[in-house]
Amino acid sequence: MSRELIATRLKEAMGLHSPTVGMVTITNAIDRRMRACDIEDYNQYLLCIKSDEQEMKELIEAVIIPETWFFRETQPYEYLLKHCKGLKNQSNPTPARILSAPCSTGEEPYSIAMTLMDNGFSPDEYKIDAIDIGEKHINRAKKGIYRKYSFRSNELSFVGRYFEQEGDEYRISDRVKQAVSFQCANILDDDFKRGLGIYDVIFCRNLLIYFDASTQHQVFATLDRLLKQNGILILGHAETVQHSEGRFSPAMDAKAYVHIKSSTVKAEPDTRKPQPAKKPTPRTHAPCAPRAFADVTPAASNTSVPQPANSLKELEQAFVLANEGELDKALEICVRHIENESLSSRAHYLAGIIHDSKGNADIADKYLRKAIYLEPNNHEALVHLSLMAEQSGNNDEASRLRGRAQRVQERGAK
């Protein structure tokens, strides 16, 4: 029970929706911090994070799993450039103001700066702010030192223009560092927007997918207040503006999940959303790509093959065990279930994500693809496979799978 109360404290502090991320991810982070604090009891650690603000920050850092690289996908930067050129060509132009939140370890805002520099923008023609919950991430970003893992785009000519290699590390040039202002802040805090001003462009990629509907509503209200009328909001591939109350609409000429601020809806208090924690904790970044287990009660498969009630009950127990960190026991149930019920899409899905969490990507891929073969509308399996494809650098396959997942989700919403 105390472990769930710790997850609730994380929800209050950073908006993290535990069924989305999965208790496995959260429990692993809690266990790492408990070992670091030489604490063996969950109750004791719960008291620790209640009384020690710094340890709460350390737990948030442990939950965050940064998954970013320079020029991650080209289309968002192409649309950014198009929009900034339009602003520059206006009569009496003002500097383009751009926000990257969450900015993780800095690759995204630095990519924004390099895009503008490569296209003739002078330093006085734009201003880039970058915000993240992770203090350690912000400190890394300010140092501007990266390893090869941050360079995974298909085109790498920018490395020679803007980086100096030092052994197996790459130091970004001072002129790029000086173009970005970094800050540790919490997008869920009431005073988040204080001192930030209004932006022409906001990058907010891979954050909303880790929030529940009420928290998304709160974030969209904040983004609405921060974005100029007809300004652009760039989200991640798996994110929609479903809970924005009509504040944003898709840009018709873009393929990069770009949305235009299209309404002057006022962000009135919403009884559905939780109140922010009294003591603010820095926040704008959720794990960029942790691949989590589904909730313990995932949607039933549409497969027409009937399964015995006892067998289904056992499979439900496997989901519970997985979310409690008992991966081997959960996998054993899945394998047994598949042997008896070979057409079970959900059993293949759970076996796939367990193998993925263990680092067995090839085996995970086979199980997840079998899950989709058995049930083409298995949304969770499609999303998980798309994340795996993206992390392996197969962007075309990731895009195809994301498209399928989005169509399944849209059909289910009708």
C-alpha cells in the first residue's frame, strides 16, 4: 500500500499517471532510491520523501528516463523554420520566441537554435527558452557535452559545424549554448508562466501521453496562456489535442503533429483537475520513452476465440504480477496461457513487453507482432511496437505503426 502512496506523491508532484507508465517502472525507481538512502521499508521511505524535499527531487529524477537526440525527426524543425521565416517577413517584425518544454538534456532546444542559425537568423531575431523538471538534466544541458547516443538522426553534417570532439565526447559551440536559456520549472505549478512571457512556437513533445485527462486539461490551459494567437504547438506523434477544449486545431499543411492556437477559450477552474501540490516541485519532463505495462485491467481483445474463465482469470493475475515487478512469474503464466490458448492476443502482448523490459528486443518483437496478427486492433501492442521501432532508428516503421494505432484509437472514440 505504501508503494501506491509513493506513486500518488509522484502524481501530485509531477503529474505522472501510474497506469500509463506502469508500476514496474515506478517501483524500480523507488527501489533504486531506497537502496541509495539505505532504507528497506516502503513506509519509511514514504515518510522520507514527505519530509525531505531533496529526496523527492531525487525520486523524480530516478523516474525520468530521457530519450532524445539531436534533430529527432526533421518535420517539426522544418515547420518551425517556415513559421519563423513568416514572422521575420512581417512588417515591424519582433524576435521569434520559442519554448521547449520538456527540454530533457538539451538536444531539442539546441537543434532549434542550429536550425535557425543554418538559415541566416541572427541572434537578435529569436529567443529560445528551455524548461525541464530534472535539475540534473538542466545541468547537463547547460554543459553542452554529449556522447554518440545523442547523434542518431540520418543527417549529421551539423556535428562538424557546431561541435568539437573531445575523445568520445562532443562539446557544443558557445554560440549555440548562448542561444538557449535553461530553467528548471514545473508546468503544473500555478506560477509556471510567471516571467516567461508569450511564445510564437512551443515544442511540447512526449509529455502529455504520461498524464491522465484532467492533467492534460490543466497543461493545455497553461500552454494556451503561453502561446500567441495563431502561434504553433508541436506535440509528439502519440499525442492529440483531445483534452484541449478546442484551444488548438491541426495545421492543415503540416505532417509533424503541429497545431495552431485557434481559440480564445478562457482557462476557467475545472473541477475535474487536481489542485497542484502546495509545495511546488520542478516539473516539465516525464519519461520520454519508457515502455510500460498496460493497466492491470486492459481492454479485452476482440478475438472471436472463446477462452475458459479460469484461464482468463489467471491471465489477469499475470498483469497484476507484472505491474508488481514479478516479471518471471508473469511470463511463466503467459507462456502457459499461450500453450493452452494459442490465439490469445493479450497473452502475447504481455509476454512481449516483459521480454522488452528484460532487454530481449527480438523476442519481444515476435510476441508483439503475433499479438497484432491475432488482434489487428490491439492498440497497446501497436503503440509499444512503434516505440521500439523508433528507438531502433526505424522511423518509417515507427510512423506506420503510430498511424495504425491512431486510427484504432479514433475508431474506438466514435
